[in-house]
Amino acid sequence: MVGEGASTGGNARWVIAIALGGVFLDAYDLTSLAYGVKDIAREFALSPAQVGLVSAAITFGAILGALVGGYLTDRIGRYRVFMADMLFFVVAAIAAGFAPNAWVLGGARFLMGFGVGLDLPVAMAFLAEFSKVTGKGSKAASVAAWCPAWYAATSTCYLLILGLYAALPEHQLGWLWRFTLAFGAVPALLIIAVRSRYISESPVWAANQGDLEGAARILKRAYGVEVVVQREHTATHEPRVASWRSYGALFRGRYARRTVLAATIGAASSFGYNAIVYGLPVILASFLKQGPLTAIVAALTLNLLFAFVGGLIGVRFVSRFGAWKMTAVGHALQFASLIGLALIGRPGSGVFVVLAILLLGGYLLGQGFGPGAHSMSFASLSYPTSLRGVGVGFNQTLVRTASTVSLFLFPILAAALGTQVFWVIALAPLTSLVVLLLIRWDPAGYDIDAEDYGRGAVAAA
């Protein structure tokens, strides 16, 4: 029934939209400090090491939050975790915006990262469990929609920064980072405001816990259908209660190969993308020989034209081509783009500058329709309801770790190697492409939740 989609009058589509709103908030909060680091260092008289700690606080929080959030999502339910992490976002955003010193700012950013870590497992669970298996609006397409939502959030953040930059008097530009951070509370408050009307627990999770009556009520609310629970089934159903040992199940039986594949795609994608996207203003400044404002506008334009559009392509065509093929093609395009950038080096003439920028766009396009869109499909649709939270949580712990390593190493490698750093970054998509060729698992169109009930789930024709 859930696999066939919502009926007229149900609110399942609203649940999906609100879950994507949570993803939007995750991306906004992770991006919001990018522009104001220099102002923060000047205001609080921070050393480079202290700046690094403040900047990295959110990623450290996200690593811990993902590990805990994955467990809690499966243990106490999707709804409770989702409502709790929205409160994290509100409190952390306001505290960061009004931080009187670097310690409060770092603590608020850590708390914000913990909320991000909590949110992604539950958001992916909502997207997977309120969508149908195949066709338009399928599980794979709904989960892939996290990618354009993410790019829309990063673009919104940069647009807000540019708008504030233009509106604020020059002597008040030091407040820009505070306004940007505090604004993160606004979408969180909007989500909280509509939660009681539209959001509900996942009916699949409720049924997994043995609460078939509750699952029937949720189906009525979310899908607009009447369900009759047969009493004899209620008595014989065994609840699937999550525990910390659930993480061990990710490495046993059929799930072991899927875990390796999902982890490789996620970590490689995060390492390469973070090196490129956070280094993009610096890379473009060296290519264009312009000031930082021009570089930020160019980076924003590239993300919208290539990464965001690529994400939309990934959502549109995953039901036709599958997540495996689109991820493999995306990685191949990324690898080719990075090799091209490494061979060009620092472009001298106008032709090579244009070619280098197009190659950067090619990398972002490949990220958008490939691993950017579908890394979460491999992370969330490789496991049934009973393991989905811990599956995404474990995956995100590795992804955030790779992101932290990338953000730390890229400035060092770029300073030492110059544009030859692209050879190093190219190893990320190459590694993922090799593992994809070795493990040919495609979660798109596969009824993964049937595995919780011992049925042989089959891929859709």
C-alpha cells in the first residue's frame, strides 16, 4: 500500500516536502559560516588553529549526531527524532548569531552539527518510507531529491550573504556573519509550525514495532485509505526493536557488500566534492584573476547551472536508468574533468580559462546527477526499515569524517601542489568507480522493506 503511493486527500507528499525542508536546513547551516570566517577571526582575535576549531565544530557535531541519530531513528521512531532535531537547529542558530565569544560560537556550531547529524538519518527514512517503490515519485527519486534541495540551500545561503553585503553599511559588514547564522532558525521554526498538521510517524516503522493499529491510523492520515487490522496478525507479529548491535548487522550477510559500496560512494563523493566546492572561490579567483566577490558570484553561478541542474536530472531519470548507472557515469565525468584540470594547470589564455571553468562545471554536473543525488539512495535503500536509521547514520559518520579530512587537507595540498592537487582529488571518484564495477548493486526499483518480513524482494521490471 505504501509502495503504491498516496491517495487523494492523504498528506504523504507533505511529509516528503517537510523532510526535504530538513535537508535544506542541514545544508544551509553547514554552509552559513563559509563567508564570515575572517570577520570572526578578527572580532574574537583568533589564531589560525582556533579558527579551524570553530569552523570544524559543526562537522565534529555531525559525526557524533549521525551515529547517535541513526540508532535513535530506529529505536524511538522517526517522528520523535525529527521534532527533537528541529529544536536543536533553532537554539543553536540563535546562540551562534548572538555568540559573545568564540567558545559560545564553537559550542553552538557543535550543537548545530549534532542536529544535522540527527536529521539526515530521519529525513532519509521519511523520504524512503512515504514513497512508492517504482515510477514517478519513487523511493529512489524521492531520496535523490535531497541533492537539489541541498544545492538550493547552499545557493540560498550565498544569495542571502550577497543581499546582506549589498544592504548593510560598510561599517556594519562585520555583523553579516551573525545575521547569516541566526537566519537558520527561521526555516526550522516554519517546519515546527506545520509539524502538527502534516507530519506523522512512518507507518512502516510503526508496523515493524508491532503497533499495527497505530500503523493503520497513520495510513488513514497519510494516504487517505481505510485499513482493517486482523487481530490474529496483531498477536503474532514480533516487534523489531533496534539496539546498538544493529550496527553489526550492516556487516553481515547480504548487507555487507551493500554497506561497503554505500560507504565508498559516500566517502569518495564527500571528499572530492568538499575539496572542490569549498576551494571553488579560491580556484576561480586564480583562474579569473578577480576579487573575492566576483569569485563568490561565479561559484554560485556554477553551482546553480551545473550542480543544482544535475541534481534535478538525477531525480528525473533515476527511475529509468537506475542509481548504479547514473552514479557510475557521474563518477566517470568527475574523473575526466579532474584529469583535464590537472593537465591544464593554471590557465594562461582566455580559451584555457573558459575550458577550465567548463571542466569545473562538468565535475559539479557529474556530482549532481551521479553520486550527489544517489549516494543517499545507496545509504538508505540498501537496508529495510529495521536497519535504515543505523545504515544512514553509519554512512553519514563516514561521510562527515571524509568531509573533515578533505577540508583539512585541501588547503595544505593546494599550497604544496598548486593546480596539481587535482591529480590527488581525482583518486576519489576513481576509487568509487572501481568499487561500483566490483559490486553491482542497484537499490532503485527494489522493494527493500520486504526483506524485514522474510519475503524475497524483487526488483521492479
